[in-house]
Amino acid sequence: MGYTGEMRDGEFHGKGKLIDENGNVYEGNFQFGEFHGEGTYWVNANDSVCKGRWVRGELIEGSITSKSENFVYEGEIKNLGRHGKGTFYNYQDGAKFTGYWKNDQLDGEDDWECEEIGD
């Protein structure tokens, strides 16, 4: 594990870059040792990218991109999954889903819409 950046009272605080024991990288703002503010988190050898607004270590709004699964999600997030209002772009199937999400699934039968996306 390695960290470069600002510190306060022995904790990551301010702008910095953290590489964890698995090789995942977070670059952005920290507050008292946690991801907090704007930042980007690269996971699984850069296969997934989580970018946006973090609060006390949790990404709450922004985007999640997966290269291997060929999708992008933009919107509200909880536990690094789709949760709240957002749009899911599934480039593998050529579909775009907009609506409310709960635990990574569309929530409600009539509260979302689907459309085709082109190249």
C-alpha cells in the first residue's frame, strides 16, 4: 500500500493518491483518512472506474464504468452500485435505461424508460 499527498494529524487529508494492497488506485480528496469530495477510484486492474462525489468513504453520486462488461452508469450510487435516480448505458446490448434503481436493479414497473443507443 502506498500514499502520496496531503496529511493532517497522521491521516490522509486533502488531495492525495492511494494505492491499496490489491493495486486499486484512488486519486482525489480525502478527509480524516477516508475518500471524501471529488475523486476517482480505479478497480480490478483499471477494469472498473468509479468517479464522482464521495462522502465519508462512499461514492454517492457520479459514474461507474466497466470495460469488461461494456457499460456506463451515471447517477446516484450506494455501495458502488446503482441506487437512486440514474441512467445505465449497456453498450453490449445497445440499450439505455433511465429511472430509479435499488440495489443495482431497476425499481418499479412504470418508473423507467428504455431506448436504443447507436454507435
